[in-house]
Amino acid sequence: MCGVLRLSDAGKKVVLMGWVNRRRDLGQIIFVDLRDRTGVTQVVFNHELNAGIHQKAEALRNEFVIAAIGTVKRRDADTINPNIPTGEVELVVEELRILNVSKPLPFLPSDTALANEEMRLKYRYIDLRRDAMQFNIELRHKVALAIRDNLASQGFFEIETPFMTRSTPEGARDYLVPSRVQPGSFYALPQSPQLFKQILMISGFDKYFQIVRCFRDEDLRADRQPEFTQIDLEMSYPQTESVWAVVEGFLTAAFKAAGHEIKTPFPRMSYDEAIRRYGSDKPDMRLPAMVDVREAMAPEERKRFNTAFRVRGGFPIQLIRIPAAGDISGTERRTIGTYGAYAYAQGGSVVNLMTDPKRFARDYPASTDRILTFANIAPDDLWLFACADNTPATAVQDYHSFCLRCGFLRLDLAQKYAGKHKAFEKTGNPENDFRFLWVSDFPMFEWDNTDKRWNPAHHPFTSLHEEDMVKLEANIDSVHDPKSPLGEIRALAYDVVLNGTELGSGSIRIHRQDIQRKIFQALGMTEEEARARFGFFLEALEYGTPPHGGIALGLDRIVMILAGADSLREVIPFPKTAAAKDLMMEAPTPVAEGQLRELGIQVKK
Ligand code: ASP
């Protein structure tokens, strides 16, 4: 292979096959960097040594595929290339075979400047020849292999589940596949193998996993793909902690495959704490939490502050701290609150900001030092307060959305001053670079303001906390009531989070048919609707279903983080665009009239 020859191979006769990465013609001598997926080797065609072959080599162009047969030679000291592993040797060619030619290319794999992404996706086969893409795809292979090996060593079986199936509820739109033999009927591509993996528990395969494609027809956000890969698993008789230990096991193996030793167990936090301290259900732990400073304020000053900043009673005064941001100008201070996600979430101004610490120190002298200590503030830190506004016109928000807004501001500021606090830069120490976290006890239901109803926050097969069962029963017919205590019911659901990104979600499941029925009822499904959609599953639950639970993690996202890439498309060999198109295959396409007729389908123009 083109990346393997070393000084110790000098004198050997070898055959290299690969692509012409670059060709330099110095007249009497032609150099070619020959490339395959393992690297490049310099091959030399010398007119003096072999005029015939030298002449043949004049025809070589970028990306021709050749076989070069010759002898490995130590390079002269002044021509050694220390930047590549094969840099001490070159191949002096004795025989050249041109295996194939190439047209001039739209861009070159050896180009340092990147072609635009549309070109890269249209000519994906050329793009994939680039070093960076070869690295990413190899990394993906290694990570997936490490995960498989690890899960197998933990006693899991990899079991396949069908792609042509029926709708499973993960909350997105289905991709449908029309049936020809049963006109008018459709399969749905799985949004996840959720029901199959639960059925596998009922079938006695007590530890299942699968690295599997899932399909969700969602409006694509920048970091989504219509088909993506999950590391999906399910186990029988689990405690939440046993699922977590399995995940920590395979993530350790996956990160090790990429050269990082991570530490387990991961820290844990309840959903409520995450919202309160980070204003997010996926806290980025690389920066300090927010701190409610009410109790650190001198009582008289707190009263005065509440009036001056129109603080809504009963709401926290959130101190947001960005380390090492340094002194910022008055103008810059006044623009805090106009940044991206925060400004967007803010809408009509419902959060008041105190952004002038110097003035605060002057006006509230008895509180300042206490706050500095209470919130661990260093002289170089940027800090400010966010408070809920109390004026009747804007005081519409609830505690939850107030916290989320504070969380947005915290992240916006963190982005803005990233160059200063450097918390997002890799240090080489996995404990700093990869801040994992388990978030648990998510709400069971979330209010959907468009459809005016409660929906499952995770999916309808998730168990709730046993103590919350009473609340479910008391409010089982309140699916359209936004004030219903359904919103307070906690699920045995958990997410694994890394550096502020959700890597995966899972839960302990309902394994009793009577409880599953109640959940469907609480979700506003009639007995008949539940039967029609999930009848087979409700029936299966009646034949001796063991307690079970599981989780699914996004493989693409994990590889993206490990590759240091900034888009999922960099680690998926053949990804789709934001418009869900495959630019290389040119899919999707209209199909022939005849094909549609066979399926009994007519397309409305
Ligand atoms: N099926 C769920 C999902 O894809 C994961 C799980 O609950 O295991 O999000």
C-alpha cells in the first residue's frame, strides 16, 4: 500500500497501485505522489535510468490510476520529507502500467482549499478520496466496531429488525412505502426499532442491540439527516443505573478507539436541576452553572434591587458568569441581550438584565462582596443578572420558560467570548474535553401549543415514577387542559449529554398492559384508536412481559464529535442536503406513470 514503505524497506522490489495525487515534471525527472487510503509514496521516473518509462510517465495526469513496479530507494538527505511517514524513501520505477485515465476533475482530492459543498456532494466519490474524509470514514468504522465488540462482551446480541414496517411513534412524520400487492396500504420506515426491541424482550432475548438506520421525515435543521444511524439497545430487568453502566461501557470503548480515555461513571443531574441551574435539559458543563443570588443579597438592598429592576416575586435572580471574558466596554455591555438565540427567545422583553457590575457595586455595597464569594467570581470574569420582569403586560412567562431564556443567554455569551474563556477548545485532557452528563426524571408529558394537547415527552412506552401514578389516574382525562397536573408527572426517562449536545435518550418501559392502556387514555386515545394502532403490542404485553428498558444514541453525532467535524455530513458517506436531496444519485425523483399505476397511486399536479 502507498502509506507503508519505510527506510527498512530500502532495496526491496515492490508494486504500488493507486491514484496520481500530484505530478511534478522537472524535465529529466518526473515525480508522482502515488496515493491510496493508507497514504502517499513518492515515485520517480528518471529519464537517464529508463527513457521509455519516463516518456510513458509524461502522459500521467491527476487521478490516473497506475501500477508502479520498482525498487525502494533511500532518499538523499536533502530530499527527505519529514511531513509524511514514507518521507525517507521513494520508489524508482522500472515498470509502469496505466490502469485507467481520468478526465480533468471538478476539484482535486489533493486540493487544500475545499470545493463548495454542493460540488462535494454531487461528486461525492471524489470528495471521499480526500484525506479528511478517508480519516472520518475510517474513524466511523473503528468506533462502530469498538461499540459492537464492547456490547457483545457485555452479553448483548445484535439482532436485525425490519425496515418495512408500520408507524412507530417517535414524534416525527413517517416515510411511507406503498404496497403493490395491497393497493392503498403502506409500510412505514421505522423512526426507530422501538416496538421491535420491546417485543424482543418479550421474546426472551434479554439483551439486544443494533447499529441501525432510522428514518424521520422532519423539517431539516442544520444538524439533522432524514436517515441517520442509532446505537439502539434494550435489556430486561434493568435499573436505570444498569442501562447507564452499559452505555458508559461502550462509550469508553468508542472513545478509546479514537484515542481518548474517558472517565466513568458520568455525573448525574435531574431534569429540574438542569433547568434551574443551566436553563437547558442538555447542560454544557464546560462553563459555570447559573446561580440564584437572592439569598446572598442584603435584605434591604434586595428590596431596592427588586424595585429598580422590576423583579417578579418568587422568581430567581440568575447570575450568569462567563470566566475570563475580561473588561468589556459600556457599549458592548449594553448590547448584551441582543444576541442570537436569547434575543429570539426573549420576544417581548420579559427578562430584565443587570449588566454593569461596577455600578452594582456602587449601588449595592453590602451585597457585592457576598455575591462575589457566593458565585465564585474571579476578577476577570464577566457576570450579570437576569431577572423575570414583573410588569403586568409582560409577566406572562412561567418559571420554566424564564430559566430557558436565561440558559439561552448563558450559551450566547459563552459563544461570544469563546476566544477568551477557551472552554470550548480541546486541551488534550479528556476530562476537560468531553463533559458527559446523565439527565434523568424528565417530565412524562409536554404541552403542544399548536395542537393544544399533551404529548409524550419521550414516547408513550415510557414508565412513570411509581409515586406519580396517583396523579396520572386523577388526571387521566385532561389531555386538552394546559393547566393539567399531567405536566408534573415524572418519567423514568434519561438522556446522555456531551458538551451541551444530546447524544441519546432512553427510558425504563411500561411492561404492564393495564398501565400502558392508561397512558394511551391520558394521551387522549380512545380504546379503539389504541387497538387500531398498537393492538398487537397491547396483546403482546399480556403474555408475560418482563420489566425492560433501554436507550438509543446517535452514532453519526458521536463520530462527528470524535472527528472534530462541524457537520454530520462530514461523517456520513452519502448524506442528504438540507432539502433532503441526494445530490449524487439525484434522489428523490419522479417515477414512471406505469410504476405509479401498479401501485394504484395518482400524483396531484
Ligand atoms: N426509541 C427511542 C428513540 O429513538 C430511544 C429509546 O427510548 O430507546 O429516541
